[in-house]
Amino acid sequence: GQQVMQIPQYQHVQEGEDFTTYCNSSTTLSNIQWYKQRPGGHPVFLIQLVKSGEVKKQKRLTFQFGEAKKNSSLHITATQTTDVGTYFCAGGGPGTYKYIFGTGTRLKVLA
Amino acid sequence: DGGITQSPKYLFRKEGQNVTLSCEQNLNHDAMYWYRQDPGQGLRLIYYSQIVNDFQKGDIAEGYSVSREKKESFPLTVTSAQKNPTAFYLCASSINRASGRRSGQFFGPGTRLTVL
């Protein structure tokens, strides 16, 4: 079955450093979504990528969808303490509305 | 305010008892989802529903049941057949049109179920 792997599992950075998390699917995706979950909270939708090679930016966050639509990345420039949380990708397969979530990357930002 | 609500926030049950978790949305979303999250883990799909009176099993449906009698509501029952039911349960909804248009998933605040 479809699997979505995410690396790294944990990342500790100093405030101001950059951060990147990578998402890899075992199968070709129709779209990919990214979520952020603060400690003790629920996932919050950040963005959806649909097109091959698509790049989207939200302030300090840059999201990419691979050309083969099997991988994606989230890059945060100059991290802040408010970026703390776990970042999940979720892959949607062709012909289905089912989403498979990645294992998540837990980000800690040291002030 | 539009949103998705889950109740209760915390739930304690004795082993062997069935329990039903509530999920209601007033976003007029077509699709609804139930996920389970264990400590330090990702989200695993239990059931999902595209339209009223229709739902599909996710990856870990054993020991769970759902119904979708109304567009706004998607309750989840955790049965006594579920071997390890203690977890954080999250409900979500999204727009999934027949045209193929999809939105992100909007999550409720979750229910933390503890089986004693």
C-alpha cells in the first residue's frame, strides 16, 4: 500500500537558522498537503500543492512539489520560536480522497 | 462561526465498553475523516466519508464503526473489539467536489480517550 515517509523525525535549531523537512511517497500523488501541529493541539492546514514542480511561498515558508509528484519539501527561513511544532505532509492518491499522513518532523527552536 | 467541533475533549471509559465520539461541522463540507494519533506518532486514517450515507475504511478500521446520516455529522464508535483504544482521536472535514476540486482538511480540537 501507499506509504509516506518524512525526514528528519526531529530537528533542533537555534532561532534564526533555517529548517527543512522532506516528504517521500512510495507512489505518485495527485496532490500533497502540509500541516502544522502545536504541542497539545490539532493539525492546522498550511497549504496544498497540486502541480508537478510547483513552488509556493508563505512569508518565511517555501513549499515544493517534486517533478515526479512523489516528493515534497517544506523550508523555513530564519526560524522563530513561534515555528515550534510538528510538521506533517499528507499525500492524496489519484482517484481517491484518502490521504496518507507522513510520520511528521518535530521542530524545536532554541532562543 | 463556522467550524468543526468534537466532544467531549477528554473521555474515560472502562475496558469492554463501547464509546461514541461526536464530530459536527457547519462548514458545508462534503468529506469527513476520522484519524487516530498515538503519542509522538503521525495520524492514521480510521474511516472517511465522501457523501451522506457512504463511508470507506481507512488503514486501521478494525474495532471502529461510523455512520454518516447527515452531512454535518460523522460520529465514531470505538467498540470493545478495538484492542488498544487509548489515543487522541481527530475528526476533519474538507471540500471534495465531484469536479475534483479539493481543499485542505480542517480539524476539530480532538478527543483524548483513555480506557482504564
